[in-house]
Amino acid sequence: MKNIIISEYERTFKRKKTIIGLIIYAFVLALECFFLYAMGGLSFYDPEHSVQLNSINTAPFLLRELGIFLHFILIPMFAVDSFNGEYSSGALRLVLIRPQKRVRILLAKWIVQVSLIVAIMLVTWLVGTMFGIISMPHVEETSFYQTGSMNAFYGMLYTLLFYGVATLIMIGVMGLSSLISMMMPNPILAFAGTIAALIGSLYIHDVFVYFLTSDAIFKILGEPQGEFYISLFLILVISCMMNVKIWQKKQWIG
């Protein structure tokens, strides 16, 4: 299994889209830091509630600004390239003809994609934390949406929880994108199908607003949100089960 994962990493980072996507994200991350600084450290929980950034609370709001780019461009692009791009280019056939169980190859793809998401979140958290400490007013306490005052330690715990929830949502986006990629004939349709599914989910139920904006995470952490946890759990489980079923049955080589 170790060699399969290493091979998947090698193919992932040999693809130009992966490198270009990461470079673009680094540029967007720097641009958002400059934007927040130029705005005088002003951000928003939602259109009705503004907030002044400080040395403790900056990191969650940096991720808030980047949520749409991650959900609608970067994560779907990586997933589509892995689950559909390799099939369209013929590279997947060379992998599947080897004497390896299909499910192991699928698992390796999931591990690589999830590790990319975790790495992106870790870098964003580090940049957001350092940016807040260096560029924003130093404070001893702060508060978040519907929370009491927090010192730096509890503020960091809140931030880590915020990033943890955001990571789970992005894994859900990856699960949906990989599922749609397996059903679509080419990467363009797979990418378009993913975007349509994310936007269309809001018409199914308001709870899926977390796919469209990271603002929802503040509300999820500020008040009980049982519907969120149930819906995301179902998305992860159902997409995982359907991914395995389609992956096992589809004629990838023919």
C-alpha cells in the first residue's frame, strides 16, 4: 500500500495543474492578506455583522475570504484531475493494469487528496496566525460570533476548531467532486457538474449553505447545528460508498 500511495503522490505532483494550482493559491493567499491589511483589518461574519481583526481572531477570517476559491476552484480542480483527468488522458489504464486491487488505488487517491487539503489548511492557518500577530492590533482577549471573551489560548483553540470544521467540509467537496468525476466523460463536464452540485445543494436544503460560504462555520460553532453534522456525515458516507461501488464496477480500461 505504501508504494501505491507514493506512486499516487508522484503522479499528482507531476501534473502541471497541481503545481499551477498551488502557486495560484499562494498568490491568492498573499493577495487576501494584503486586502485585509488595506481594509484596515475589517472583515465580516455575514453582511450584517462586521468585525475588527486583531492578533487573536485573524486566521478564521482569512480562511473565510478564501472559502469560495477553495470550494469552487482549487479542491474540485485537484479532485477532477485525479479521478477524471487520468482516465481521459489514459494514464489511469497504465495504473489499473498492474496487479493491484482497485480499492487500494482508490484509497491511495483519497489519502493524497485529503493530505493536500490538510496541508493547504495548515499553511493557511500558519499564515493567518502570523499575519494577525504581525499586522493586526495586539489584544489580550477577543470574541467570536455568539461566544464570550477568549484569551489567546482559547482563541487559538477556537481557530483550530474552525479550521477543523472547514477541512471536513472541503473533504465533503472532494467526495462529491470525485463521485461526479467518475460519472462524467471528461474533466470539463466533471468540473462543471461539481460546481452545479454545490450550488444546487442549496435548493435542496438551506443547511448546505456551508458549501457556498465559510460564514456558516461561525454560526455552526456559535449555536447548536445538528443538521450540519448530520448532513455532512451523510455526504461523506454516501459519497464514499458510491465512489467505491462505481470504481469497482466501471470499465476504466476498456
